[in-house]
Amino acid sequence: MNETMNKNRKSLAIVIILLIVGFCMLIPVWQSAVSTGISSKMEESRENIIALNEKKMSVKGSIARKTTPEFLIEQASVQNINFTQISESTNVTVASAF
């Protein structure tokens, strides 16, 4: 009976050791998977930031182009708006409501 208990203990010890070794081998694989996931999310975030910056520059360029005198004159001709020169002797008052 004593011999059977020793065999059972040895078998249990071997199984526990194998489980611990397997678990220890699983940790680096898990860490690598987590690291890869984080890296891919960081790359996706970088790409989103670059795309948003490009879109921001495009919108700024569009706004800048639409405020140039050339564009305003072009739009005035399309919409049949005539510009007239205001003489220096004329007092001009500009009001705005905020």
C-alpha cells in the first residue's frame, strides 16, 4: 500500500510539474499576442491621426482658397454680382450684430 501511495504521489508530482511547465511556456505566447494587438491598435491610431491631419489641411486649404479675392471675383461673376470701388471721400459705416 505504501508503494502504491509513493507511485501516486510521483505521478501527481509529474503531472503538476508538466502543468506548471506548460503554463510557463504559455505566458510568453500570451504576452506576444497582447503586444501584437496593442501594436496593431497603435498603428491604426497613427494612421487615423495622419488621415485627420490631411483632412484638416485640406479643409484649411479650401477655406483659404475660398477667401481669396480671385475666388470672390469668380463667384461674383457667376452670380452676376458687381463690385464698385468706394471712393475715399465717402464715409462708410459697417455694422455687425453679434
